[in-house]
Amino acid sequence: PNTEESQILIDGNVLAARALALAGVRHMFGVVGIPVTSLATRAVALGIRFIAFHNEQSAGYAASAYGYLTSRPGVFLTVSGPGCVHGLAGLSNATVNTWPAVMISGSCDQRDFGKGDFQELDQIAAVQPFVKFAAKATEISHIPRVVLTVLSHAVEGRPGGCYLDLPTDVLHQKVSVEDASLLLSEAENPRFRVIGDSVSNLDIEKAVGLLRKADKPLIVFGKGAAYARAENSLKKLIETTGIPFLPTPMGKGLLPDTHELAATAARSLAIGGCDVVLVVGARLNWLLHFGEPPKWSTDVKFILVDVSKEEIELRKPYLGLVGDAGTVLDLINREIKDDPFCLGKSHPWVAAISKKAKDNVAKMEIQLAKDVVPFNFFTPMRIIRDAILAQGSPAPILVSEGANTMDVGRAVLVQTEPRTRLDAGTWGTMGVGLGYCIAAAVASPDRLVVAVEGDSGFGFSAMEVEVL
Ligand code: ADP
């Protein structure tokens, strides 16, 4: 043993910071205070950028969006008790949107628990309904393994929110530098790749057969496909087959809204008329009318591609393909390559969608061309749209919240690049705006970030303007 290293002691704060740095964490959002201030300063000393918020809620929203934009867990730090409770907003937002995020909270001294300690709460029990996985380090030697395990759970399979509890006494315990290095090297390396089950060749053949024989095929994609960075595979599939596509709100931009096969402006016709739909990384939840009549036809055949087996089992589609969106789409593309088919512009279904979309866009343009003063929603939205388009590439990231602002914005604002729209999402969360802006600026420093927010939505997190 190196006698010098066996004599120098470090505490749980240093060890946790070292484990985070070892796992490749580069940014941390949060609000510091007792007992986690030292953890934050130690992390900063190791090169992790700490972005200090006014409220844990916004820090959590930022971490969730950071997870979505980077495919790495967004980490945020809170104090015990109320800090942890405020953070649940962001943690649950991550889980519901299936984005990887980790909330790390300090908690009261384990020996004083139950006696009415400062900010005492059974935090593991409190977070349980909102997380994929939660763990507590009950002694200092657990820290490296627990940190790395929690980070892995956030990204593995279907991503989601995870929680790590660090009690005060554990943060203050000490180990020698030598033991710390050993503990760190023994901790399992986190797996930052999405792991999907393997899809059988037979199912891929079936999927292609269904699309090939369909009279009115449609491809729907969502933020799961965006998270999977499946844009190139999707583009290839759509452009070789000529099948019209419909993005969900945050799927917008995987292929440009201006693409000739975009059915965005003919949504009702596309949904109501299609007979076979390939749905990639989007749940048949409220946003897609549960895949049920009357919006969808009774005999529509769904082919679902999702990394989550549970999701596919829940929806009971005609055909389910469990796996990473990019991987499954590549298998489909490979299967088509041997015997290609393309609908072509004059195909009745493609022509009908194209005509409806053009008519609807023309109608909206008439509204947009009117300069109405005092402003309605359309006039400022047109000005913002043109300013965003004038930016070119890399396209700005658009953050949007507020019911009307989001609805009108979804129709008017044009998305041309993947992962450039962040909105209230699956949980319809208001108050995400400024946290999302900060996350977007951190995750994509090359892009301009534009927040288009209703005044009420903005009010939820307005003070975070100072952080921004
Ligand atoms: P949207 O709001 O755009 O409709 P949802 O959040 O409802 O999208 O659905 C996203 C889906 O994508 C989730 O069911 C999730 O399991 C899935 N998903 C996440 N990552 C991947 C991936 N790498 N490949 C395929 N599906 C994924």
C-alpha cells in the first residue's frame, strides 16, 4: 500500500463528485444548501459545470430536457425534504416523457431519522411513484456503485427519471484516497447505450409486407424516434417508399415540416383515412387519440416500433417491433432494398394528402398575411416564424408552452431539423419553459434558443430568467 494515500482521507461529498465525473457527467443543474453544498463545489472542482437555479422544479425540468437532447442522463441536485419534493416535478416530467434524468438529493442523518430531524422525509418512499429506479447510499463505500447504477438505469432500455439519496452522515463519512480509488474502479461502468430486444426477420418481413400491400399507408413518428436519432433511417424509408408521414409535436423536424410527404397540415385526413400505420417512438396515448375510433378507422393496422416491450404489450398492436428505432428502421430499409416499392406523387392517397395539406396551408397563410393590431396569435407567430427560418442551419431550438401559444405555434412555426422543438410534452407540463431554454443552451451551444411562451406559462418560472 501507498502509505501516503492510505493516510489522506476524503469524505462522501468528494467521493460522490468523483463518481459523477468518472461516469462522464459534465453538467449538473440544481439548488444547493445543506447538506449538498460541498458535493456541488467538489463536482465543480472536478470540471462539472453546475448551473444554479432559483427553484428545484426548474432545475429538474432542465435536467429532463438535457437528457432528451443529449441522450445522457440529466443530473440535478437538491437539498433534503422540501428540496426533494420540489424536484419531483422535474423527475416525474422525465419519467412521463421517457427521458433520462437523475435527481440526487441530500437527506437527513440516518441516525436522527424519525426524531423530527431538519427537513426529515422518507425520500425513497416519496419519489417511488415517479421513478424508474431509486437507491440510497447507506454508507460511504456504497457511493461509487450506487452513483453509477442510478445513472445506468436512467438510460437503459426505456429511459426515465431515477433517484439517488445521499444521507448527511454518509456525505460526512471518510475513506482513504487509496480505498476511494479502489471503490471507484470496482464500480460497474454505466451503460450509456440504448439496449433493445432483437427483432425477428419474420416480423421485419411482415412489417414490410403490410406497408407494401397497404392502400393508404402512413408513418407516424414521435420524440422516441428523435431521442433515438433515427432521422436518417426515417428519411431513407420515407423517401424510398413515398409514404406520407405525420410527426407528433416533438417529432416535428426529424424530417422537415416543408417536406412534400409531410401530412402535418392534413392530420385529420391522414389519421382518419390510413389503413396501415408504422408508428415509431410515439405512444398511442392521448396525443394520438389512443389509436381508437372515431379519429382512427376501426380496422386500421398498427405496426408499433418501441424500445419498451411493456408499451407494445399495453397497446396490443397488429404487429409490435421491440427495439431501438434506428436499428429497427435500418432492418426495414434493408428488407425493402431487395424489392423496392414507391407510391409516387400520383398515387391517390399521396395526392389526396398533398392536396389537403396544400389547401390548409394556403388557408392559414391568408390568416397570417393579415397584420392584425392589436395582435391576435397569428401576426406575432408569423413574425417569429420568419425570423426563425431566416436563421438557417443550425436551426434554433424552439421552446414553447402555454395552451394557445403552443397550439397556434405548432401549426405556424416551421421545424426543419431534429430535436429542435421542446414543449409541454406528454404530461402537458406548464412551467417547463425557462428550464428547457437553459438545458437547450447548455446541450446545444451552437444553436440559438427561442422561447415562444404564453404569459401564464412564462410566469411559472420567470425568475429563472436571471439564471439564463
Ligand atoms: P410523442 O410524445 O412524440 O408521441 P411519446 O413520448 O408518447 O412520443 O413516445 C415515445 C416512445 O418512444 C416511448 O414509448 C419510448 O419507450 C420510446 N422510445 C424511447 N427511446 C427509444 C428508442 N431508442 N427507440 C425506440 N423507441 C424509443
